[in-house]
Amino acid sequence: MTNSFITLISDTKWISQCFNVKTGQPLITMTCEQPPGTAMILMKNAFHGKATNRHWASFDSSKCYKANGVDSKCIYCPEDCIDDSLTMAYDWTKCTGTSNCTHYVMQTNMPKCPKQYSDYLYLEYVCIPKVDVFDVCSQPERWVRDGYISSPNYPNHYQASQACKCSLEASWGESGVEFQIYELLLEENKDKEFSTQQ
């Protein structure tokens, strides 16, 4: 893939893809395939970026995210103007929960960077082991330090007639429960109550 870079920073992977490529419409691909089918994508961050002038004498490339020592306008640097307001155009919900996902990269006018068009799209994601994901409807009682709860058939919708509940409890003493919601879709059920779908 031309001008596309992927690397791993602790547990977070990042990938960056330029818009301006000579091979047609650019694509960006996230993957969790080592070994195949054992992990799924969890999106953490996505934004468009406009590269700063990499030729300034004061430019410090050591602060930029690099892959294999390559530095280009396709790679995010902290001095770049970035805009995350346009990420909804990509619908990342189609990637979360899958093992790999590909999107076209669109060049956009960035509202947070006046009169600027994006040079690249930058993504951060985590590969979640599927053994750490618990189906809210079918898993028996589990005692875990951390894990992920999903609806049946996630990332697809589950059956309309299906309603499931779960409870999270901490063991006695000084312990507690920390709960983070990464993706949530609410739907109204027949009793006019809201229930989670994903």
C-alpha cells in the first residue's frame, strides 16, 4: 500500500494513509489477524491531518510517529493541524468488532484548520482478543479482572425479540468496578423503555 504506515505503540496500533497517491483512490486497512480470527478491532481515535512544513530548520522529526524510520507528510506529528470532526463520514462502527476493515481515504476541508485540506487520515485502534469478549446473553457467571461485554452477533444487530441483562459486581473490600462504554446504540422496546443494542 503506497504511503501507508502501521505500527504498534504498547497495545495501541496506529495507521496513517495519505490522500494524495498516484495509484487512484487511497485505501486504509486496519487488521487484527495474528493469528487469524482470534482478535477484533476496537477503534480509539480517528482524525484528518494537515502536515506542517517538514523542511523548516526548527522541525523536529523525532516527535513524529514513524514506521521503519520513514518520515513523510503522511505521518502524524504533534505540530500538525488535526481535525476529528469529520470522522463520522467513515462510519467506524462497521470496523469495530471485525478482524479487519478497509475504507477509502477522503480528502476533506477541515473546519478546525481554516482554509486547509487534509493530507492524511490517521487511525488508532486496539486488537481485542476474542477470549476476553463476553456475550451478554449467553455467558455464565465469570470472575475476571478485565474484559469486554458485547451483544449477541456483534457488530451486527441481534434479534428483535431478544432482551438480555447482566450485572457487574466487585468482590468485597477495597475493590470496585470501572466501566467504559466504547460503542452503544439504544433502541426503544415495546414497553417504551430504552435498551442497548450494541
